Amino acid sequence: MRHKKQRYQLNRFSSWRKSTIYSLARNLIIYQSIKTTLHKAKAVRPQVEKLISLAKENSLAAKRQAAKILNDHKLVSLLFTDI
């Protein structure tokens, strides 16, 4: 049973939802602000908060975990140095 297993499904398959959330997180880091719907913003917020807490840790393992989500070394360095 999936009682209290809330997740923003965004009317997409799981792989499309994952790529949408990662894309929004990447764009948020690049442009510092994005325009999107409320549900997409609420879906991407935990992912971005996780990335910011990884950047505060500033270790090699944290950089590798962020690179796994962002898929770009320039964004990882931007996240860990500026943001």
C-alpha cells in the first residue's frame, strides 16, 4: 500500500519526471531563477535543497554526488564556489 507516499507525478512517466526535475535543477543553478508552474517548483525544491547542502559539505564525495545529478562539471564548480 502506498499510504502517505506523496510525490509530484507531473503527469509523466518516471524517467520523464526524473529528467524534468534534473533539468529544472540545472536551469535554476545556471540562471539563479526560473519561471515554472507551482507543482514543478514544489517537485524540484527538495532536489535543489539537497544540492545546496552537498555544496556546503564541500568534499570530493559531495562533488561526485552533485555531478551525478547535474551532469556537468562547470555547473558543479559553479555550485561549490559561488552558490
